[in-house]
Amino acid sequence: MLEGLFSIVAAIAEALFSLFAALLEFITGFFVAAGETLSIIDLIALLIVLVFEVLLWFILWFVELVVSLIKWRKPKIIKKPVLWRPKPKLKKIKNSD
């Protein structure tokens, strides 16, 4: 009994560690890609918006799970909200006439 409980706790801890590592790799990759195309203000704004989107997504997901549990139905799929994305900057092309 105790071994099974320990295995469950270890599996949950391993899943959380893997999630943290994946999130860290995503943010690192984001900095590399964004450093080439975005300014630092765009990058910081985009990261703040990303955090708010993930929090909002988690809240919507949690509310849907609670509502589906109360109404005893299958939960609906919650799409990730998109609050804001920076518009790409247009490069000026010089004519060589």
C-alpha cells in the first residue's frame, strides 16, 4: 500500500518536473527566436501577455471541469485564448532606379 502511494507521488513529481523543464525550454527557445525579430519591449510585452493567456486558459479549463462535474457531462475542449500578438514590422525596400 505504501509502495503504491509512493509510486503515485513519484509519478506526479516527475510529471511536474517534466512540465517545468518543457516550459523552461520553450521560454529559452522563444528568447532566441524573438531576439532576432522583436525589440526588447515587444518581447517583454509578449511574455507578459503569454503568462496572462496561460493563466486565463487554466482558469477557463478549471471552470469547465467544475461545471461539467456539477452537470455530470463530458467537459468541452477549451481553446487557448489569444489576447495580443505583435504585428510584424515592414522593412523598407530602396529602389535602385
